Amino acid sequence: MNAQTPTIRGTVALLKNVAACMVTMEKLRHRGPGRPGLGVFYGHSGFGKTFSAIYVQNRTGAARVEVGDSWTRKVLLEKLCFELNIEPKGTIPQLADKVIETLVDDDRPVIIDEADKLCDRNMIELVRELQEASGAPFLLLGEEKLPSKIAQVERVHNRVLVWEPAQPCDLEDARALARLVSPVEIADDLIAHIGAISGGRARRIVVNLDLVTEYSRNTGLKAISKVDYQGEFYTGAAPRPRGQ
């Protein structure tokens, strides 16, 4: 099971960040005339931003790309062309025109994950151009420092309508994940402990829930509490050098 996008029997865990991401997109889609069309959903790694974006993509039909470390302006445009079913051939201006024309005709939103990398590579102005020329809603996802990076580019910063911070999972979110990924009845004290040692990161919570589920299967437990669990927990901490 993918710890980043937990699903079971076609359902999803409607965590608070999923709802917040969806509300952010709806604000962009239904904004008034003359209002800017960029939204930013940001937060620490593991908070479930990508999972939330996939949910929004499925609900709205958005074109979604996840920026790679090696991407250039042309690669970004080619990937957007692929998502929009456009022939990805031509110069950078020609590809940009194709993307803009298609977004105008299709009225589709766009989600760009790992948008920090666009700022780092001086590519964020291209996104502003695509959004402004097409009028399509653009939702940018990134790490905690994404707003400060965008703030350094005034023409982009001024066109952000919504800044929405992703939040760490609380007990209610952790319970929802437990119901989703584990057939075992996990007590609140163990769920709360998992949430705490996972730093509220959905990805780590799911990994720990999987560990608890495996331990329960191996020990024959149908229900498990904190005192029952004698296995290991995943914290994401790197191992210390050997010999120390």
C-alpha cells in the first residue's frame, strides 16, 4: 500500500487537509471577475498535500503535474501538454500558446506539485503567464517555505488569491486513517501515541498503522491498545553512525 495516498475499496480518508485543499480549489474556481487565479497549499513534508491534490484532481478533472528535479521550462510545458492531451511539439512559446488555448477552451484547473522547484529555477513567472493568459485556476503545492519563495517574485506574489497552510494530523485524522488502512480495532491511546511520534505526518502515521496491523496479525489480536503493542515504531529518524 502506498503510504502517501492511502485508499481501500475505492474510498478515501477525508482528512482535514483534503477538505482544506478542496476548499482552496473551489475558491479559485468560483472567484469573482478580475480576481487573481493562483492558490498556494503549503506545509511540511508528509502532511498529505499530494494525497489531497490527487483527491482534488479526481473531483475536478484538473490537470496535475509534479515538478521533477531536472525539469526545464520546456519539460514543464511538455508535461502539461501531455496532461491536457496536446501534441507536445514546438518551441517554448509555441507550447505555451497551446497550453493557454487548451485551458481557455476546456475550462480545466491546473495543479502543480513541488512548486518550490519552479521558484528555485526561476520558472515561476512562466506559471503566472499561463494562468493570467488562460484565466484557469492554478493551485501550487509545496513545502513550508513556498510562500516566502513566491514573495520574492512580486508579480507572482500579487496574483495569489488564497494561501492555505496544510496542518498536521490530529487525533480525528489519525482515527480516520486507522479505519481506512487497518482491519484491526486500534485503541485511541495507541492512535494518539502514533500521531505524536509521527509528528502529525499522515505518511508516517500510515506506516506505523501498518506496523501495528502486522503485529496484530502475527499475535492473533483483533483489537490492540498501547499496552498491548510491543513492536517498533517508525519516526523517520536517520540511524546513528555505527560504533557510537
